[in-house]
Amino acid sequence: MYQTKTMEKLEMMECPQCGGPMPVKRRELGYHVCVNCSTVSAKRGIPVMRGTGDHTWVDLEVMTQEQFERYEEMENKTKSEIVPNKTEGRNLQGPFTIVETDN
């Protein structure tokens, strides 16, 4: 019913930088060193909803690790500005109205 493909043994070569094993296919794809010696960081992605009403879809924004960290920093900063400060003794009601409470 289902076809399974067996893993073929990869032809290996020596990494020019560390001397460890590196697949020959990696060289054919344009990489010059093994994964352990690579300086390229992993990619990250965030889902973004676009469109309006019943014409919406979700895109995946792919970015570098550094871009993702900046995005997370901005998201956390925005969330901390939105969350009311509980120590002030004020009560937020709705997005803009401040209601004073009697203590």
C-alpha cells in the first residue's frame, strides 16, 4: 500500500576545516564545510494572518535567528506596554478608560 524508500548510505568526504565527515552531496549543493563548521544560523518563522473578513490567509515569514530575536524583543516590549501595572492601584477598563477605585 505505502512505498517506503530505504536510506541510502551517503558518500562522505573529509571537511576541509575540521577534518570530520561531510556528505559529498553537501559540496555539490555549494557548501564548503560541514554543518558543525558552518557559520550560518538556523532560519526561524512566524505565522502572519493577512487579509480581511472571510478573505484571510496565513503566511509564514521566514527570517534569520537575529531578525527573529529582534522581532521577539519588539513583541515583548509591546506586550509589556499594553499590560497594566498592577502596583499603581488603578483599574483599567476597556482599552482607554481608567476607572479610579476607592481603597
